[in-house]
Amino acid sequence: MYAERASRLRGAVVWTNVPDGPHGPDIPDGPEGSGGGPLVLPDGCMDLLWSEGRLLVAGPDTGPYRPEGPPRSWAGVRFFPGTAPALLGVPAQELRDLRVDLSDLWPAARVRRLRERVEAAPDPATALEDIALDRAARTTAPDPLLHRLVERLDEGCPVSATAAELGIGTRTLHRRCLSAFGYGPKTLARILRLQRALALARSGTTYAETAIRAGYADQPHLSREVRELTGLPLGELLGGG
């Protein structure tokens, strides 16, 4: 069973994913890095993860990711797009499409203490959130320009117009996006548009209406983008066959 809640860390989400039985969930929409088969879709985010005594980081995805192995329990903190690199101390492009142990990024002794802290906690998800909050208190606040960038692209504003509005050149924007999101602003805009479309379609909006409201030229354009970014047709992705 998957559950999530808003975090005390601005823009972040705290989540858990626990298999429903010995064979795990049937294939729900899973969070970043969930185990046992659920398809993970690109969403512009990075996650701090906990499972079976391991602390990991999920980098930004550019395509679908399906975890390997048997179903298992996970807990995580999904950071608002663009905010995790400052907390982790590593550029996002170095983690693009990867899942890595936190000890690959931070000193082993520090990670060992954090593992012990999570293991001793009654709720691993809350312990992860506390770790993220502690880290945020010791690092520089995220660049507000990046937050505004995500907001404008998520509203469907073109990349060139967004760059002009933010007062930075397109090359500078691309460079900053690589560090913060793991890819350029056009890819970020495509991923945010995909998430808008999926939310609309899941709410019962027709595919044709979804395409228009999410910012696609038409329904065939929506279908192509969904298949390119998720590897599946929209109907199959949403469980409609």
C-alpha cells in the first residue's frame, strides 16, 4: 500500500510503500524507487530512500524505471524539483537515471550513523524527514529562481519566455537546469507537462480534453509524448488496456 503526506520541508512529500501481501501490490502507481515491480515515471524530483537497512538516493529520471527484485517496504522523502542537489551536495546530472547508496555521496561514517538513526526510529519515513530537515538547516536555501522556473514551466509557459521573464539567458538557464534538475529546461517542461496530463486523465478527463488542457497540440501529440517518456500507451499506463 502506498501512502504519502506533505512534509515539514517546503515542497517535499513524505511517502511509504508497503507490499499488500506476500506478492506485493498488483502494480500501483509507485513512488520513486519503490520495489517489486511498480513502474516509476519521471516527475522532475529526486528522493531520499530507505529500504531493508539501506539509505539511497534516486536521481532524476528521464524515462520509466521499474525496480528489480521481490516486493519490499520502502520509505522516502521526495524533494521539490531542483532542491535536492543543494541538500545532497552533488549536481543532479551526476545522478540522472540512477539509484545510488547515500554512502557513495557522503562519508561512510556519517551514513552509518544515519542508518542507525533510521533503524532505531518507530517510523522510518519520519526519521528520513528529520534527516532532510537537519540537512536543510545546515545548507543554503534553494535558489528561489529555480522554484519560479518550475512554477512557470508547470503553467505551460514556453522556455524562452520563462528565461526572459526570469532575466537570464537561455544558455545560463540550461546550465543551471543541468545542475538542479539533471537535464535542460525543455526536458523539464516535457516531464511537468506529462505529469499534468496524467493527473487530468486519472481524474476522468477525456484524452482529447487532457491533451488541450495539459498543453499538447492534440491527442496524437499527447499519445506520442506519453509513450516516449513512459514506454507505454496512455490507456495501458492508466490501466485501461
